[in-house]
Amino acid sequence: MPELPEVETLRLGLKKYLVGHKIEDVEILHPKIFFGDKKDIVGAAVKGIRRVGKGLIIDLSNEFSLAIHIKLTGQLIYQDNKTVKNPVSKLKVGSVPNKFTHIIFRLNGDSKLFYNDQRRFGWIKVVKTNEVMNLPFFKEMGPEPFAEELGSGQVDLTLDKFEEIISNSKTVIKPLVMDQKKIGGIGNIYANDALFKAKIDPRRKANSLSEAEIRKLYDSVLFVLKKGLDSGGASELTFVNILGQDGGYQNHTLVYGKRGKTCPNCGSKIKVIKLAGRGTFFCEICQK
DNA sequence: CAGTACGCCTGGTAGC
DNA sequence: TGCTACCAGGCGTACT
């Protein structure tokens, strides 16, 4: 699932390829994805790209911004005269536009930005720049790993903050780590892998973790997210970068998605359960 | 307030 | 083979 590393990969790509381009037109092929009036953004140029948790904000040269969430299967793909031959590696669709293309931003110089989304859970909203952070999803975002390092402008998830969040919660640890209002950016893949690396049973109550376990979990969260960032994200589903290319983390997962496989640590069979409605992968021998 | 169930959606797959 | 039934899952909403 697109999480912090995947969305950050998109942010870097958009920053490199999209900033400076002028939006000449917007083709809305699926109106349920696009909220707002396209007239507010046509004619404006792309000024900057921000990421808030798993969300993106494209700031324009006028008073508007685009708020974007790609949810499970969204793709943002940029093409111009130089990149146009890059195929999209996922969904066997080969190129864009395709049957999953719902929004096309036509940019100056014959460049385009495509929004594809197989399951159409994602959204793109036109919002005034000075009001974009009032969207509940952004406003309620918890502190984020690497916020300071990446210069995201969000509150940084320090070890102290992490300890406070974990030790003050009676919730089950895995859903807590994935709660965007508590901690921003972590989804199912990285939550599973971080808990495995920290050797903590995902079913534990958060406030039952010792100080040492909390520290270990903190380090593990940063470790797996960093691995994800360095891999250009995880493309286990439909995620591709701005040029339509796969990331690499799906080849490095520790336990996530390893149904029927064995624990990389002890060799026993990975257990799959549901926790708060989400698929949960762990090793009952290694994670206590 | 915290926790849970459901809806959104469709490609993939298990089961017949 | 071809059909049906069910599942995955981030997040908003409704409900307990």
C-alpha cells in the first residue's frame, strides 16, 4: 500500500518533473475522483510539492493548491517528449492513458500528468492554499518519522514523542502504529515489518511495552521506512513512481505478504491473522 | 472518547 | 473451462 516511502517517492518525482509547468487544461474522465472547480487551477503554474503523511499537496502560482490522496491503487504518471516512451510497469496496461486513467492534467510544452486508479478510492481536491491544511486528513495528521530530515514542515516523530504515544495508549500496538492521527505515514506493510524487526507481537497492548521495547520499535520503524525510501517504495500492488517504474521494497519485506512462507529469522511458518480488520503477518516464535 | 463495522471498488483467486 | 463468491485495504462515517 502506498505509505510514507511511496508517497515521498512521488513527491520527489513531482518536484523534479512537475514544478514550473503550467496547467493548460484538466480532463476529468471520472468526476467522483475530482473535487472542486478545474477553472481555479487552469492557467496556474506548479510552484511546489508537499507531503503530509500519505497525502500530497501541489501548490500553484495562484491562490490554489491540489490536495491528493492515492489511497490503495492510485498512480501519478508524468510524461513529456523525453519520458513519453517509458512504459507503465504495472497492471499490464503498458502505457497511459489507459482504462484506469481518470484525470489528465495537460501541461505546457505538450507534457501531461495522468492520475490512474484501479479501485478509484483516491481523490484530488482543489483547495485554497491557505485553507488546504484545514482538510481534516491533513489537520489531524500525527507527528511523522523523518519530518525534520525531509523538511516536510510536519511535526517530527522524536523518540520522546513516540514513547509518549505508545505508553499512554491502551490500544493494540499494530493498529496504533497505523493510526494516522497518532503517527503519520505508516501503513500495513511497514507496520508489519517494523513489529517483526522489533520482535514485538502485533497483538500486544501498547502500554504493555517496556521502555526498551518502545525504543527498539522506534528504531525499527525508522529502519523499515528508510529501507522503503531507499528502495523507491513498495510495488506489491500497483504503485509506480512518476515515470511509471516499480519500486523495490516488495523484494525486501520481512514478513508482510509472506503467506505460507517461513520466518526469515527462525524458519517457522509466518502466521496470518486479522487485526482491526487488516491482514497481519508475524512470527509467533520470534515476536513476543 | 475509544473501538468496531461498513462502504467505497475491482482484479485476482479459491472453490465448485 | 467458466462461473460465482469472496477478499484486500486507507480512510470517512455511523454506530455502540
